[in-house]
Amino acid sequence: MACAATHPGVPRQLARRGREQHAGSRSLSLASGLPSLASAKPPRPDSPWPACSSCPRMEGSEELESSLLTQPWASVCFGESTFLAKACFRDTGYILLISDLSSVWYESADVEVVGQRSKELNKRLTVHVSSFLHRLRKLMCSLLAGQPDTATSFSCHHIAGGLSLHVKSELSGLPFYWDFHCCPAPVEMVSRHLVRPLIRMSLALQYQVQGLTSLLLQKDAEIEDYRESGATLSRDRLRTEPFRQDMFQQNFMAECGGSQWRAGAERDGGSTPKLSMSKRQLQSGLY
């Protein structure tokens, strides 16, 4: 919903109502079966969060977010807190997505935002905005790759319904500071970058398990046919027990979350949950 300041033809009351609805839609939670996302309150009117928390999106943000889809999630630690994070940097700006598996936050900033914030945080530095973006990209890529710069420190704080990630490093021999001001990510962004990829991967793994289970049963039948024909093993240490599909599924379900699967089995009359899914379901699911 664009604001009246951006589109003068939009009545102020309508713009205000759109902003309120837009801000209220940021609180999110995941359905059962995945880590629940705690409801995240939108930033207060006096919150320091930048352009990502207002109506219009920065120019080129769709291209940045599309590029972000190709970036892998990485586990990062700030103090005693562990997060999943991914980021994409371009000459036009950057986008950062970060989650503690209870909430998801993001920031999308263009060169104008980067330039303004760099002046506020680094008054002694007079380098071009591209130098700030290049330095931020190098620091974040090293962090996400598990090889953070030893001369750089990161810290995070929960502030006003959002997440602030503070960076302290050096640039051109002078102290360099940066703050990522992350606000709650929209539900659609969480779905695109986290929920749907996780479920697609889960479906793919289930389909792979089905294929391997079928192959093992065929191999057991083949071995049994050899035995009935009088074939014997030349090395007894190669002997294997027949594959027990029910036992394998019970162990698999127990490792994936025993209490939930047991509850499901009780609802189904005590039977063991089955891994059943067609290739068509895998290809069509959640795309």
C-alpha cells in the first residue's frame, strides 16, 4: 500500500488505513509440524526501523529478493544466540534475512539508505557508498561462510519489535560501524524463503526414502532367490539380515519427533505411519 507522501492522489485517511493494515499483517506464526514463529509486533511509530517498515519498497528490491532465493541459509552465532541467516549484496543495495526459528526479520536497503546511515555512523569516513557496500558484503559473506573476520565483532539486540545487528570493524584504517535495522518479515517472504523450501526438501527426502525402501526389498528378494538356487556366500561376514520395513519406519518416525508421530498413530488406531507419496505429489506440491 503506497503512502500519500509517495502518491499525492491517495487520500490521507485511506493511506493511513493502508499503513495500519500493512503493519498489522507482519505478525506471523508457522503451522504445527514446523518450529512455531512467535507473533512479532510491528514497529512503533517512533521506532528507528528504516524503509523496510514503511509502505513503499526500495527500487530494485524484487531483483534483490529473487537473488536472495538462490543463497543458502547459514548458521551464525552472536554471543549465546544462534540464528539462521542469508544475505545478498549488489551495487544497488542489499537485503538481509535472519531468523532464530521463533521469528524472522529482514532489512532491504538501497544506496540512499546506506549512504545516509554511513554518514550517521561513520563521520570520519568519507569514502563512496560503493566502498561501504563492498566492505559490508565482504564481512557478511565471511560470517555466513563460517570464517568471520577476526578484527570484526557482531552483536544483536531485540529493539522495538525488531532486531538490530551491530557490526564493528575497520575500513581504510579507520573504525567502521554498521547497524542492520531488521523488522518482522512479511508472511509471504517467510513462506518463499523458509517454509516452502523446507517442505519441498522434506517431500523430496520422503520420495527418496520410498525409492530406497523399494530397492532394498527387491534386493532381499533377489538374494533369497539365489539362496533357494543353492548359492552360498564365499565370505560369511558379508551376510546381512533381511530389511524390515516396519522397524525402519518406526525408528525413522521416532527420530523425526516421536511424540507427534505416536499421537498420530494412536488416532489411526495404533498403526505405524506410512511414508506414502507419489512422484506427482512431489513435483506439484508447494511450487
